[in-house]
Amino acid sequence: MKPRLMTPGPTPVPEETLLELAKPVGYHRSSEAKAILAEVSEDLKYVFQTKNPVVTLTSSGTGGMEAAVSNCFSAGEKVILLIAGRWGDRWRNLAKAFGLNAVVVEVPYGKAIQPAQLEEALKAHPDAVGVFATLSETSTGVGHDIAAFGKLVTATPAILVVDAISGLGCMECRTDEWNIDVNVTGSQKALMLPPGLAYVSISDKAKARIDANQSSKTFYFDLKKYLSKIAESDTPFTPANTLIKAQRVSLQRIRKEGIENLWARHARMARAARAGVQAMGLHLFAEQPNNGLTVITVPEGVDGNAVLSKIEKQYGIKLANGQDNMKGKIWRMAHMGYLDLFDVLAALSALELVLHEVGFLKEVGPGVAAAQQALAAKA
Amino acid sequence: MKPRLMTPGPTPVPEETLLELAKPVGYHRSSEAKAILAEVSEDLKYVFQTKNPVVTLTSSGTGGMEAAVSNCFSAGEKVILLIAGRWGDRWRNLAKAFGLNAVVVEVPYGKAIQPAQLEEALKAHPDAVGVFATLSETSTGVGHDIAAFGKLVTATPAILVVDAISGLGCMECRTDEWNIDVNVTGSQKALMLPPGLAYVSISDKAKARIDANQSSKTFYFDLKKYLSKIAESDTPFTPANTLIKAQRVSLQRIRKEGIENLWARHARMARAARAGVQAMGLHLFAEQPNNGLTVITVPEGVDGNAVLSKIEKQYGIKLANGQDNMKGKIWRMAHMGYLDLFDVLAALSALELVLHEVGFLKEVGPGVAAAQQALAAKA
């Protein structure tokens, strides 16, 4: 069986990147290692669409989120949290852990925060010094209008901090143009690497906050240290240097495709996925779906867990279940990482076959046919 | 040229472990992933020689050290720091970052902290709640008598926290028998993996402190979360799962050799290294050298940097320079990781050849001959 990993992280990694990981390990303080980090840092700026430094942390994406919270803010400072699911909740938990005064703007699972809601919150809380958002809320499949958020936040003293962990590199995300002050992502999503690295871009506005922060209690995630070291293409602590070296290979692939082409290809994959599942009579869970993953509401009378299990066991395709209390209620089909149009078609085919097998669908074909039409259509 | 990485981390990784890293990436919440983490956790207990849980963090070793400091202690609490070099200094910097009240017991570079010094400090500070030590001080090559430290600390309310990052797995280290409450190591030293993972063992005495700690400001390194998850062979945040899978392979190698055989082999390698360099008329920098690396004082009139550079360029052997203000003053030859007796012989041979080339040695041969005699000798 040919496995296809279609979860919203980790994602499939290109063969040439995997082979890089099998090469002998080098010394992390050599001039070669610095040259590699320099190249990776430049390519990350391209993927982030930023002129600001992007630092590399050896941690999961949550480590990058913690770095943003602990470095940019002091206990008691007021921040606005935009929460539309489990990953927005991670901002809430981090804000709590570091004693921030959180104003929460929240919508139910499946809904997206609207710019007008942020506008209202900013008006009601002119003393807020930070706004936390999520580009791709992978627990629900919602994508947020970060560009609109940025326009609102940039006019205030607050900084905009974005969790772009599962979106950056597959969805349009223009860090500088959209006024994102701190943008956080991880290696194991659209950047086509195994888990282990987090990347954080830092604007001048954010850096001023970091520099002014006297009360930060952090050491491993001290962004001042990372910023001073990245200027010499180095890191303050031993980095996962083989992952960095392999990241170079996946980033070269992204460079070669071109970031706008990559966004367009993921948009095409997402359109096909949405058309396919809707043609099977299924409903999208997200009111404002993003291009990194398609989240499907499990229809009445269908055992959601059993369907996923069949798709994996019979066809080798790993889709993600809902998390926590969403388990069994939604299916999450990611189309990010080293996947192409035909992997999406494969996933739709398997889903259609299994839904037919369990009696939900009378016939097969409309799902993949609709996807095929979406692939053929002009954007 | 055949490269030999003989720095005290990263270290060479066995081919079968590297190949594991080239395999397709899997989902980190699958039952397969949990079974792998369970196996790795058990094998880590064996390497640590502990019955207590060993948690896996996705970070460098410093992340593990931060976890120990931030979870076990509150700001203002008194701790004793045993500092004999740059890595002891890391404890000082961490204690400062988290506001601990640090009592420092310090010796000059090259010297080792003696148990009597700790005994005195414990008597003078009966209110100390923690003692921080370093098993292998890789900046100087000193090894500490952790067993003796443990005997002293266990009789007090304090917990013993050890940085065993570059020692565990190559030097004798018996976590439970030696009364180490929190033992921290990293993946990229004797455990024969690239950098990216830190491992932390936690005794009941340490756990009681963690549970009672209300003021801890940490999220990513919250050991309570890792302890509750490891009980179900899971992690709170996306782990570097391909590294964990590869760690299994290197740990199987350690299991197969047997931990006591492995300690004995490293002791033999260290004896050969010491005999070899002394037979070249060189001096050991550490008064109490450890078995993971041999640190050599650069003799008068020899350009320490140039010698290292020649060894690397002409013979492919990478030794480590001194760090910070020790640069050019010492050479650090690590013999840990996937290296054997003959790699040590290779390094001595290259060193002897280069010292001959630069005119420090009149003849070559005595160095490798002395090493050979040490290899033949009974321990």
C-alpha cells in the first residue's frame, strides 16, 4: 500500500529532503553550518514575504508562540485574543501562563473572526498592546483575513502576532504588506520538513517591545539572543542542524516553484477538494474555508471514526479526525506539504469509495468528477 | 577524505539511524507513534538507570535545563550552583533568568568541584532547595563525582539537578542509585542522534516540588503536562517524531552493547586518548578528566587554532576548539557517540602528524604507541 499522509502536520516530505537527513551529521558551529543557516534564513524571508529577520528555534510551533508571548509582553499587559478554535485557544493558554490581561473575541467552532469584531475590540480597548490571531485554524478549517486585521492593528500601538503554523507556505500570507509584527510557523506543515523547528519573524515594532521588556522570564526562547545571533548566521543554543540543512532543500523547491505559484496551486487543490466533497452531498464545516485543509462535517448516521479508519486501512490515506470533543464529528483533509493535485483526487476517491461501502452514497463518481471539473476551471 | 566528527556534540550517528531519518514521515498521534515513544521511553530509563519517568522535549539540551529550573523552583528560592566551567555557567544564567537566589560554589577552569565544597555549602545554607551540578563539563573536560554529590544532597530537603548532557550514555551515570532527582541530557551526544531532543528524568522528590510550584511561568516546558502525557506514551505538543523514531534505533544499539560495556569501552577510549596525548608531551587540561572527551592544553609556542585547522583540512578529523576566551588555548577531542577505539587512534595519529609538521614533535610514533599500550592494558 502506498501511504499518503494528509493530516495538517506532519505532512509528506520530498524524497530529496529525506535523503538529506540521512547524510552524516556536521558540526553546528562550522562556517559551512553558518552558510546553510544564512541561506535558510534568506529563503524563509522569501516564504514569509518579509524583509525582517526570521529566527529559527528548535522546538515545535508552540515554542515559537511562547517566544512571541513571553518576549513581547509583560504580565498584566492588555492583549486582544481572536479565538475561533483549538489553536486560538493555545493563545489563550499561553496568555494565561504568562499572566497577560486577555480580552477575548471568540466565535463558535466553524466560524471565522470578522474584521469588524476586531475593530470594535480595538476601539473598546485602546490600551491593548497586542492582538493575537490565527491564519489557518486547523481545528475547524477556517482561514482568517489577516490582511484586514493588519490594517486595523497597524494604526494602533498594538502589535499583530499571528500563528501561521499550518498556513504559511500554502496560503497567501504577506508578512510585511499585511503588517504582521510577529509571524510564527513550524517546519512540519507547508514547509515540507519533519517536526522540530519553529520560525518567527520580528518587525521593528515588535523588536521595540522586546527590547523594552524588562520583566520577561525566559532563557531558551529569549528572542533578543536569537536576533543577535542570527545577524551572524548563528544560534544561541545547539540547533537541530540536520533539520536546518534539510529545510534548505525543501525551501529550494519552494523557491523554484515560486511562492505565488505555490499559493495558486494550493488554492486549486482546495477548490477541487471542496467541490468533490460537496458533490458527495457532504458539507464544509468552515464558513470561511482556507486553502491548506478542507474540513468536512460528518453526516448524520455515518460513523465518522469508522470511515477514517477504513480510508486508512484500505487505502493508506491518513486523514485527521477532529480533536478533543470534535472527534468523530468532522473529517480533516489536509492538502499541504509535498502533495499534489492527484493526491487530493486520491483522497476524494477513497472517501467516495468508503462512503459508498458504508451505504451513505448510492453511486460513486460525482465526487471525483466534480473535483476534476474544479481542476479544469479557471480560478 | 573520510570525515570524523570528534566534537563533544553533535557526534557521529550510526548509518542505520541515519537511514531511519530518511523514511517517510508518519502522523505523531497514531498508535504506531505512541508505541515508538513508549519503547524509546523505556530504553531511556535503561540508559538513565532509573525507574522514574523520562520525558522527551523537542529542544536542545538547554531547553531541558530550563525545564528543570522553571518547573522545580520559584523566584527567590535558594539554590546552590556548582560551577566549574561554561556549562556550569549555563545553570547560573538560567537561575538568574528565573530569579532564583543562587549560592555559587565555583572553581577555576580545569578544576573540579569537590564533594567537601558541596558539603560545606549545604551546611552553610540549610534552606537551599536545590543543587545544580554538571556531570561532564565539556568546556574543560572535567568530570564530577555526582555519586558523592547525591549522597550529600539526598540527606537534605534539596533536590539534585544534573546537566548530564554530554556525559550520559558514555560515562557511568546511575540516576537512581546516585540520587539524581532531575537528570537532563540531549540527543546529540552519547545517544547517537542529531540535535533536536532533550530528555529529562524526574524523581518523586522532584515531582513533589513541581506539583507544589504555583508560580511557574512556563508553557512549552511545563513538565506537569509532559508527565501526564508520557503516562499514555504521548506528548503535549508536536514532537520531532522522526528524531524519536530514529532514537529508537540508536537506543537499540546501546541496549545490545549493554550500558556497563559501553561505559567500559568509553573508559578504555579515554585512557588511550590520555596516554597518547601525554606521550606526545602534551598536558591534560582537566585535573579530573572524564571519559567523554579529552581536553588538551595547547603547548607554548604552538598555534592552537592552526593545528586544529590542519587536522581538519588534511585529515578530515574535526576536533573542537576552546570556547569563548579558551579559544586557541585548549583542544577538545571528544570520544562519544558512534566512534570506536580506532577513531581515537586516528585522531591521535592526525594530531601527532600535525604536531610533527609544525615542528613541535621531533618524531612521530610515541603517541599512538602509548595509546595502543593503554588499549592493551587491563583497566
